[in-house]
Amino acid sequence: MGGLLAGCWAGAKGCSVSFREALGSAMALQGISVVELSGVAPGPFCAMVLADFGAQVVRVDRPGSRYDVSRLGRGKRSLVLDLKQPRGAAVLRRLCKRSDVLLEPFRRGVMEKLQLGPEILQRENPRLIYARLSGFGQSGSFSRLAGHDINYLALSGVLSKIGRSGENPYAPLNLLADFAGGGLMCALGIIMALFDRTRTGKGQVIDANMVEGTAYLSSFLWKTQKSSLWEAPRGQNMLDGGAPFYTTYRTADGEFMAVGAIEPQFYELLIKGLELKSDELPNQMSMDDWPEMKKKFADVFAKKTKAEWCQIFDGTDACVTPVLTFEEVVHHDHNKERGSFITSEEQDVSPRPAPLLLNTPAIPSFKRDPFVGEHTEEILEEFGFSREEIYQLNSDKIIESNKAGSKFWILYPHTATSGNKDLRTPQQVVLCLLGLS
């Protein structure tokens, strides 16, 4: 099954679509219904993971939302609902009565203020998994404060470990706290709560937060604090850029190679590929010699192009690999052979869902992401709302329906997309994330 799927993904988009239709019922989370309250970054990613593996995800968007800034709407449907109005909150309660999971991304106290806290919703549906994904958690002095990935990373302690020697700590994009410690950790919590429900018949509340999720990811750092791995200042240890055999080097064409030759046998292959002589070099683990060794390695790597170094190291255990750009990664032989990246019907490329379950694999949707409010009426009908109720909710502006597509793109076409490129400025994107545009 795994080889067949990989071949299919590596081949044609149409093949993948037919696979989703044919094997959708075999996905691991098939039959699980999720209500996601719209947010940015971690929440949308968490819900997309669930959707990729078969869950039916309804994203509840806010009235006036112009578009889904997260771009993580794959496999979801969108309903626009005004939760600030009591009748809007009542609609959400009806949805949650028939759902397995509610995913909410707000700070402590927001849902309770809307009369949508877990005590109310789980009283009406004891089987409901109530997943709370926040920055600082549901308790503690920071629980009501705003923050972003870099703040959560800082408070977790991890940020203090990342950075070059003599430089300020720096965040590795917004990947660690938002998506690993936040979205992915929350998805794991939801899966465990669903499994526990098979034994107890009851749902539970999940307090997932990015500070603790990121800290938990760093357990290896904590458990090895007393070892020699971290005895030097930041940026001078083996795994944080200090070692000449665990870092990146610029090549003759301005590209980069990544080196991770830790074990002695792999290090010997690195030295061989660089055409250096081991007996003329310091001991691999002589930390005092590492700065000079890095300079020596850098001089050697700078004499050949990335392609030339790939010819030397590909197929060896030297642990030397090219630093691929997003444009290059899709065309790399290994990734093509495994079908590691997929292309949507709009020709957008993204990573295939992972891990690959051989019996119940994820079959991601290849359709475009939903417009905000595209499925409002359809979803409400499925949850038992009458046509009269839907009409009244629409008339009273409790809900919004947008079957034709995003009004924002129609009113402001210059901020839309061209091909696969987003033409918005970084400032426009940030303002959107903050809800100020």
C-alpha cells in the first residue's frame, strides 16, 4: 500500500484525487467530526492534520473575515458565525452537541465569556473533546496575555539555546512554538483523548499551550544538561553550530551544504570526500581546534559547487547533504521517488501528510481551500437546522454565506495572488494576522 501510494503521489494529481475518493473511508480519523474556531498558525495547522487523516473539519470563521490568512484550510469547510451574539453562541452549542472535537485558540476566559466554556458544552455532550490551544495555557500569570511564537519560545527556555556564538539568540522562523509545540502537540492530545474515550465513553478538556509544548519538545536538552554536550557557551557546542562536522558551509556557487558527520566512521568519510588527510588533522573531538577546523573545511567547500559536492557525497554515509530550496526540494530524486510533496488543483505544492500509515494512509484533499463562509448553509442543514432557521439567522446577520467566493479578492484584486505568488506586502500579511486590516 505504501509503495503504491507513494508512486501515485509522485505521478499524477488526478490519481491522488481518485485515491481519496476510493480510500477515504479507510483513513484513520474517518467519521470524526471537528469544529475548529478560526485562528492563525497553530490552530489551523492542528485542524488540517486532523482533516488530512480523514476527520470532517468545520472551520467557524468570524463575520467580516476577508479570507483565511493561515492558508491551512486543506480538507476543511467554512461556516461564518457571530459568536459574540447569544444566538450565534447557541448555534455553536448545537454544532458541538453532534461533534467529537472542539478546537478553540483563544486566551483564557474568552470562551467562558461567550458562555461556551467546557462546563456548558460537555454538559450537553459528555463525549466532546474540548481542545484549548493557547500560548501560555489556561492558568498562570501570563494566561491572559498576548504573545507570538518567539515569546513562547523564549519563555520555554529553548530560545536561549539557539544562536551563533557571540550573537543574540534567534528564533528558527515560527516553526517550533507555533507548529511543533502548539499545533502538532495539540493534535497528539486530541488523538490520545479520542483513544481514551473508546475506553471511558467520555470526552475531556485538553490544555495545550505553546510554552509547555515547546519545552516538552526540548526534553533531550534538559536530560543532557549535565553531559559534555552543552558545557560550552551557546554556539560553541557540538550540536549548536560549534563543531566543524555539524554545521553548514557555503559552496563556490553561493549555495550551501549541510554536514552532520558525528560518528567517527562517518567523519572519516567526510574527511575523505574533502580530500584531507586524517593524520594531518587534530582529533575530531578537540573542541579547542574546532574554530580553526571550521575555517579549513569552509575553504575546501568553497572550491566546488553544490552540484559537484553532491556528486562526491551522494550515496555515501558521510552525512553530507545539499541545503535545498523550496524550488529544489520537489525535484530531488529521493523526494520524487517517495512522492513526498503533493500538488493541488491550483498547482500549489506542499508536503505530503506525515507519517505514512501503510494501512490507513492520509489522503489529503487536492481541492482549493474553502472560501470564508462557503459552506455555511450546507453545514447548518447537515446539523439539523431548517431552511427557515437558516434564513432568519442570515437575515439577522448571525451567519454569513459566501458561495461565490471571497469578497475581499473582488474588492481588492491588487492584493490577491498571481500564479502561486502572494502579492500582499509583509505589512499587509502581519496586519491581517493581527486582525487590523
